[in-house]
Amino acid sequence: MTTEVTGRRCARHVEGRLALGFIAACVAAGCRDQPPRPTAESAPPVAASSPAAVASASSAAPPAPSALPASPALPAPSARPLTEKEKQALATYKAALARGRLATKKQDFKAAIQAFSEAIAADPSDARALAERGFAHLTAGDSDAADDDFDAALAGAGDPELRSQIWFNLGLLRDRAGDVEAARVAYANAHLLKPSAATRGKLAGRSTCTVEVRKADLEGAELVKEWTELLARIGTAEEAPGEATSEAAARERLCRPDSRWADSPCAGDPPWVFPRDYMMYVHHTNHVVFPRKPDGFLVVNGGHSGGWPAHCHGIRSVSGSVEGGLLVVESNFNGAGAVYDGEVDGEMRCRDGASYRERTFYDPRTGRAIVALRWPAGSEADVKVQGGELVVSGGGCNERVRLGASASPSASANVSTK
């Protein structure tokens, strides 16, 4: 059973100290001396709206924010000759990019941000200007703005060398936040794309695996004994938990079809996914419910997204399964239209952000979260349970994580999948 919901990605990182920056990464990885010529291979990003086809229990998307302002279409070098308007836009882009780089060298980051923003306005699809504005934000102390720019730059960058530089600077951002594992993964992605002395230095003595592996500070599953308790735990005000005094009534409240979802959340074999929105905020929480034998449930928070309807949003799809004797919750985040990029006439602008996958493994007896993994969408990484171990391969990975007695067929015998 899978559900898709919409909402703005809201992960943020704590600010700290920065030692190196985009310029250092460019020196190590080999930046181009001349800015790339903008092209019209990709249309200017627009806000994400409700997908045309979603899974059986999908929610309605919030109203889409406004698209980025229209910019002149700048054709590829092999296309037709430039019009006068396109020539002017290209000249504006090159001049703004040069001013931004000069201001960055002078450490005038306010001027650099303004100049790179002008370059982006001339060509909203340009990943290099986004990446360099991200570095200017980072060195100016605005980690949130830097995170958004690096995220959007990764989504739009096709050149492996540029992607390596962006990942390297994301590593610096994560180091600044004190997130050692996320920084390692960012440097590993940079190294996989273009090995350099800088990436080798950052990874010295550490794994080059591009999958983020976490074992500490994970949220476990909650044990719920009855349908009435489950309704009280995940039900909304519209489902009136207080009025359901019997197990049958509570199940009917939770499983009834809803105009917002294409089918009953309880349709098909468990585990089930219950997407819930709350009040006027269009805030969605995905509850993944694993029925237990002979009764009761293990309830996992499958991730949330949302906010005011005008917020930028991506698409998050969540599913549950049983694998190698463990409960597994998988989340796929599609970053289309997920990055906030300012306002025009009081309306938010959105651009695409990076997409990723997450898998978290739980002990079926206790609900304890054993390990969580995260890696970029499109990565060659593969994750599977094998012989009491979690095997991570591909994407520079050759890792094995011991799972102990939790990973055994007998451990999941009390979880119902029928």
C-alpha cells in the first residue's frame, strides 16, 4: 500500500563554523574560467502542482504557487541565431556572473548575492549561478538560503564536474552544522563524480559510500493495542474519535473512503498507510500501520510535509513492508517545485530541488528503529537484508551493517501481512 502527499521539505541544519568554500572546491575540482552559455534545453522551473496520476490513497495538492518570472529563452549554441532580446539577456547573465565572482573574491557577499540573483533572473535554469550564490549565502552566514540554493543547483546540474563541486560545498555546509555523517556522504558523492585531492582529504580514513547510514537518535514505532486507541492516536477531528466507542466503529471511522483519498486506507493487505491532513494548514502526516497478532498495531511516523497552501511543495510517497524479518518504511521524495525562491507581488516562487530515497528498519517485536538510510534518487546504490545483515552496495558502497537477532523470520511472526 502506497500513498503520496505533497508539502515543502523542511529539514534545516544548525549553523556553525566554515573553513573552506566554493572557491576552494573549484580550485580542487577545476572550475571553468568562463561562465557556461545559458541554454533553453530546460524550460524555466515552475511550481509543482498536483500530479496527474497518484497512488490509490493520494491527497489533493495545495494550490500551486506562482511560477518563476518568465525569462528570455536562450537557445543552445547549435540552435538558431539569437534575437536581440536574447543577446541582451545573455549579456546581462555574463556581466552579472562576473560581478558576483569578483564580489565573492572581495568577500563582499551581499553584493555577490545580488549579482548572482541577477544572473539567475536572466536564466533561471542556470545551476552554476545558483551554486555560487549558495556559497555566498553560506559564507555570509545564511545556512538555510545556502541549503536551498545547493539543493536547487543539484537538481538542475547535469555536468558531473559541477555536481561534484556542489556536493563538496554541501559537505562544508553539513560540517558547519556539525552533522558528521551527512558531511561524509556529501564528500563521498563529490568524490564519486570527480575524485580530487580535496575530496580525498575530506574522506581520509572514512567510507566513500554515498548512502547515509544512521543508527542513533531514531524515532521508533509506537505500540497501539486497539482500533479505538489507534483512532485516538492518528484520527483527525473530522473522524470524531470520541464518538467511536467500539472496535468496529473505530475501524469504520479510520477505514472509510474519503474524497481526498482515492480508496480506503485499509484496502489491500497490510501494512497500511494513513495520510492525515489537519485543519487549514494542508499539513500531511503519513502513519504506516503494521497490524500485530493476535491484536494491536505498530505505528510508524512515515514523514510529514506541508504548511500553508501557498508554500512550495514536493511529492512524498511512503510505503511499508516486511523484509528479512524486519519492518521497513520507505519514503521517496520528489523535489519538483520544492525549493522556495523568493516572492513576486506577494506570491511565492518555487524551483526544483533534489530528490532522494529513505529506508528505515524496525524491530517487529519492540518497534525499535534499528537503522535508517538515505541516498540520492538515481543513485546506483542498493540496500537489502541478507543473513542477519544490511548489505549496501553500488554507489561507491560495499557496506555491511549487523542487525542482530532482530532480523529473523521468527521475529516478524507476530506481524500480520494478510
